[in-house]
Amino acid sequence: MAKKKGNRVLIGLECTETGRRTYVTQKNRINDAEKLQIMKYNPVLKKHTLHKEVQRLK
């Protein structure tokens, strides 16, 4: 039998200031229907910046 697809999905997080994708995380697609916006550390700018969800990864 085929296994049922889970509720968690991989997403990429992109910095709003530099446009670089430096983080990959998981989210539950049932509980978090809207796109994520998280303050994360940007190693290029060496400070915390806003990162937004951009795409789903395989």
C-alpha cells in the first residue's frame, strides 16, 4: 500500500533585504496555512533580518 503524505512540508526562507535563501525549515500545512515570516540571523549582513517563506522544497 502507498504511504499517506504527511502534514509537514519543507520550505525555503528568503531574506527580505539581500534576497538570499539561507534557511530551510519545515511547517505544518494544516496549522500554518499562511506564509511564514520569521526574524532570523543573516550572516552576510551580520544582523537579524526578516525572512519570508518563498517556496516548497521536495
